[in-house]
Amino acid sequence: MNQNIRVRFAPSPTGPLHIGGMRTALFNYLFAKKHGGTFVLRIEDTDQTRFVPGAEAYILESLEWCGLKPDEGPQQGGGFGPYRQSERRAQYHQYALQLLDSGFAYYAFDTPEELENLRKEYESRGDTFVYDARVRASLHNSLTMDKQAVEELITAGTPYVIRFKFESGKEIVMQDLVRGEVVVNSSTLDDKILFKSDGMPTYHLANVVDDNLMAISHVIRGEEWLPSLPLHVSLYRAFGWEHLMPGFAHLPLILKPTGKGKLSKRDGEKGGFPVFPLEWQDPVSGEVSPGYREEGYLPEACVNMLALLGWNPGTEQELFSLDELIRQFQLEKVGKSGSRFDPEKAKWFNHQHIQHIDNKALIKPFRSVLELKGVTIGDAKLSILIPVIKPRISFLHEIWEQSWFFFVAPDSYDPAVVKKRWKEGTPEMMDTLALALEQCESFTAASLEAMIKGVIEENGWGMGAVMNAWRLLLVGEAKGPGLFDLAAFLGKNEVIDRMKRGMAQLGR
Ligand code: GLU
């Protein structure tokens, strides 16, 4: 493939990045890295009315958290900067002028009130007003005035916009790397505004001009931009840049857990799962939306989950590191149809990625959770605890809930478990067990297991009856890891102590 692969992630800082946006960033990153190309971050902030303070910093932090480091961008700089469109604003006007000169664009002086009236008039007839080839000849624009009148209006400072002039009745043929050939008739398109009365370009003009100036080879973005493709392709042609036109790939939508419709912020609120990579506080309303990071997801798990929303490796493999994704990613394996978001699967990915963390690397997070609970613990004990608890957690914040009984004796006993497990004859079994434990010299998991199994066999008891009752005394409920591991960790005195306390409470 072409060596000069350059892709860009081009978010608008209008709020927090949705996970769909993160997926777009990820696919761009994977494609760039796979082909030894360049991953560019460009901030598209030309729409001043939608600017949200903090949103750009949020985007940068989200990319960093997921390990998607741009090669060029507002922070890194690069040979094609600046990377914020607001800092490039001076250059866009000349491109709009170029299109005016070549007849691909025109000035429109229609005031917002005039357009609003037209909209209402059409609406009252059950029709929709569209500024297009059918109506432009009857409107207030440079196509319907002589040159001098236009110049006078402009010199007088009359507000204007510059619109793209679509020829009517033309088939626009486009190639999409995900969808193949896409054909749209230009009669269905409106004459989109390229340059606004506030002196700023619209998204369309700035986006195409910058993709060209930044030598972007592939535009990989969400499906919601597919309707803009005919305009963008037409702009490339109008500028005479068709031979430089990037490849386009429109990624499928991420769907609600029900599979019906696009995943929204509300779905997250209803289903109790985040739709943003990081927590976000709305600067105006103060409303806080949860983030994957704050909910305890590992960035590796998030990246893995996002990669499989729309991309299919073509094998059964589901677990990928970022490096493996780079190796295996192919744009050709991105599907056309929307991918359903499954919050349970997200948890599964986190569980799996936690299992892949080296036990040594877990010492620090375990210790910090335990210290918060006032437990100080040496490395030796931690190295026993970690392999026992790790398989039982999907999040690091579950460490305490899955391990408190290693450090604290139960002060109550789950009534449902008591009812089921504390039967006639149980206290006598526990007496015998306690006695055997007291006499036991080697308190390791293996020797405890051998000894206790022997006692059970000698007495002809049921293994389940003994172990479940013993667990109730040591933990207070029916949960927890293997009891021999737990008992070995607690040591003889604590085990006997818990048994005595439990028996005293539960009675005979
Ligand atoms: N600024 C657009 C957005 O916010 C970029 C779309 C594109 O990638 O062309 O998504």
C-alpha cells in the first residue's frame, strides 16, 4: 500500500467524546499504525456557537488514556499545522473565492428572516423548502444579480454566505471502502453553505480543504457523515483535486443494546453504563456523566471492546492487545451493518483483561485498596491473596468485596445460608473439625485439605455438609474462594477463633 498513509481524527470540541467517536479514533489509529502511516489529530472548532469549554482537553485526555497517541496534533505539532481549525481560519476564504471564480459557488444574500418566511410558506403547503437548483434562480444571490450589484452589496458590508452550486440531474458516483460504490443524484442535494456570514468556513469547506492541505490519504469516520460525501467529493472535483482525493471509509453505527437505533447518552443513563470514555461534567448544567475510566475499566479492555464494534477479525479470537489489533486490523473487515453495544460484554472484556495482568503488577492496586480499608499487608501475603482473588473480579474496585473476609471476621451470618447449611448435627461436626484443626501442625492449604478430607471420610460425613457449614463460620455467607486457601491465609488461631464465635452465635 501507499507509503504515505496519513489519516486524521477530526473531532469537534462540542462536548465529551462519545464511545462512537473513540471507536473512530481507534480505527484511524489502527489503520495508520498497521501501514506505518501517520495519525493526525485535528480539532474542528469552526462552529463558534457550539464550542464547549473543556471539550478539547477531554478529547486529548481520552486519546491518551486509550493509548492512541497522535503523531501530529495541537500538542505534538507537525509539518502540517496548525492543527486547530480556528487557528487556520485566515486560509479558508481564498478557497471559497476560488470556487466563486470557477463558478462552483455563489454568494447568497438572503436574510435569515427571508429564509424563515420561505420555510413557513413551504410548510403551509405541506412542502419543505430546500435551497437548491430548483429555487436558487428566484432567490437573492449572485446568480440572479449583475456583477456590479453584487460588488456593491459586499462593499457595503451586507452579510452573505457562500453556497456550493450543485448542477441538477447529475449522477455523483463515489467509492467507499466499506460500502463499495455509492451513487447519488445531485437533484436530491441542497446548495450547502461553505462559508458563513461570521467569516468562518462551515465544516464541509474547512474539512475538505484541510484534508487536502494535510495530505490526508484516507478519511475514516462515522456513518453519519455519509450524506456529506457527495458534497465532499464534488468539492474535490471542483477544486481540481480529484487525483488527490483520499479514500473514504464510513464506519457502521454503534447500536443500542436492543439493536434498534443509534446508541445514545440516554441509553447509558437507562441501562446504567457509560457511553463516554472518561467522566464528564457539563460546564453549564453541572450534570455529571459517568466514564469507563472512572467506572473501573482498563483502557486495554475499552480498546478491545471498541475494536470489535464494527470490525471482525474473521476468526473466533476476541481478546486483543493494542499491538495485536494493529497487526490484524484491516479496513476490508469492517462491516456495513450497525453493531449492537452490549454492556455485559464490556464487563466481560474487563474481566478478561484483568486476568491478563501479571500478579506482580497487581500488588500496587491491591495494596492501595486494602490500605484504604486500614489493612496493611506484606508482599508475601499479597502474593498468596492475588492469585486467589484475581479470577473472582471484573473490576479492581471489587477487590475489597471479594476479599474482606481475609482480614475481618464476619459479624453476621446470612440467614438464608444459615437456614440451608446450619442443621441438626452441624455443630457437632464443627466441634470435631475445630479439634482436628487445633491439633494440625502444618497449616498450609495442601495439608489442610488432606487432613480435613481424612476427617470427613473417617466420620462418613458429606463433603458438602462440612465445607458449607465451615464456610458459613469463616465468611458469614456462601461466597468466597477455596476454603483451604482462606484457612491457610488466616492461620490457626484466627480460624479457630472464627469457628468458636460463629458457633456461639448460631447455637446448637
Ligand atoms: N468534525 C467532524 C466531527 O465532529 C469530523 C467528521 C469527519 O471526520 O469528517 O465528527
